[in-house]
Amino acid sequence: MKKYSLFLITVLIAQTMQAQTPEERLKEKRIILTTPSAPVANYVNLVRVGNLLFLSGKGPAKPDGSYITGKVGKDLTPEQGYEAARLAAISHLSVLKTELGDLTKVKRIVKVLGMVNCTDDFKDQPKVINGYSDLMVEIFGEKGKHARSAVGMNALPMGIAVEVEVIVEVED
């Protein structure tokens, strides 16, 4: 009986995920997308090639426009790094929403490159970048699962804690 109940709960959760749109999931999580920040140098937020969107690296922008800065393993805990990566995901969602108008046009999150500003001896970059990956799966379900690299960096622009770039497949 216990196995059957667990199976039934899993099916119900899966059905709920399928019934909700990405925007409904964002609203449920009280995530508000804002106007994407302008690039800080000579590049654009995204380039479209066919049905692929190549999004430039985004950092952990807070709602007030400031960034989470510092080195994970020194200034920030892995949990704070995780939250920083989650903010980078929200920044990318804002870029996607601006470009597509509707997040249901996302067919698949294809590839993520997560860079962590960390100390030389820090070894948990994947746990930090899970903040990004987890949010993509929460918002897009199976479509949010992706290939990924998570690497440590000596420094990142403006001292930000993480920077993430992503490739997204979209539907016409």
C-alpha cells in the first residue's frame, strides 16, 4: 500500500508540473522577472542561430540591481553561492521572457556553463551551480534538464560570485 501511495503522489506531482506553464510556476514561487540588465561591455545578451539561443553570461543580480560579490570558500558559503547561481538563472529567465514573450516557447535548456569565483582549494562548484540547474528544472520540468559544466575561476567581472551562460532550444 505504501509503494502504491508513493507512486500515486509522484504521478500527481508530475501531472501538476505538466499542467502548469513556466510563468505559472514562476508566479507560484513568487519570482518576478525584470527587464534584463544591459551588457557591461561590447556584446549582446543573446544571439539566435536557427532554433538555438546562446545567452551571454549573467551574474547574480539582486532585485535592487546590485550583485552578490565575493569568493565562495572565503567570503561566501556554498549555500550563498547556490543562491547566487539561482539569481543568475532568474536573470537568464528575464532575457528569455523578453526575447520570446512566452516561456512556453522554450523547448529545452540544452547546455549550461557555470563559473564560480572561488578559492583555490574550493571543490564544490557543482553544488553551487545546482542553484541554477535546480531552478531551471523547477520552472521547465523535464525540459529544464541539461548538460552542464561547473568550473572554478580565479576572478569574475566586478568580483561577482558566479557567472553562468546557457544555450536554449526554442520552438518556432
